[in-house]
Amino acid sequence: QVQLVESGGGLVQPGGSLRLSCAASGSIRFWIMGWYRQAPGKQRELVATASASGAPYYPDSVKGRVTISRDNAKNTLYLEMHTLKHEDTAVYYCNRPNSIIDWGQGTQDTVSS
């Protein structure tokens, strides 16, 4: 089974930016892929998806502040986040929205001054 490894999180000030990466151990070129996040005490929520060709979808909660992209040759998914807010603090995960596979360890993103 394909394994997912997220990276790129860290401590950032409000208004700052981050770029997250999700490296897959196998081919994801034909998969819709997505980014999720889980804040303390809250359910995991969808942040963005990208079709196999890269067409994005963003829920209203993050639209305009995030950009999802992918490099199928590298089996890697990316998430760029801008104008970060305290409420963006969460562990960020990638996965396959229409057929969830084992979750990776995620990458912690903390927005704090």
C-alpha cells in the first residue's frame, strides 16, 4: 500500500506563510489527492483537493489563502498557505479523498506570535 509522509510544518507568525509537502511511496498520478487538518479538540477537516490533472477545490473556509499543487513525476503533493491565522493551527495530513488509505503522521503547523 502507498504510504504518505507529510513535512514542512512549523511555527509561523500570524500573517505568515508555509509550504507543506506530502511524499507518496508509490504512484499517485491517477488519484485525486487532498489535504486535511485536525486542530486540537476538533474533527479532521478537508482543506483542499487536486484532481489527477491538478484541478483544485477549496472549501470556503480557506479559499483565497491556500494553493494546492502536485508533481506526479515526484509522487508529491504540496500545499501553500498564506495569510495564516491562529485558527490554522493544526496537524496537516494528505490522503486520497475518495478512497482513504492509511494516514501518515502529519505535520504540525502552529500559528502564534
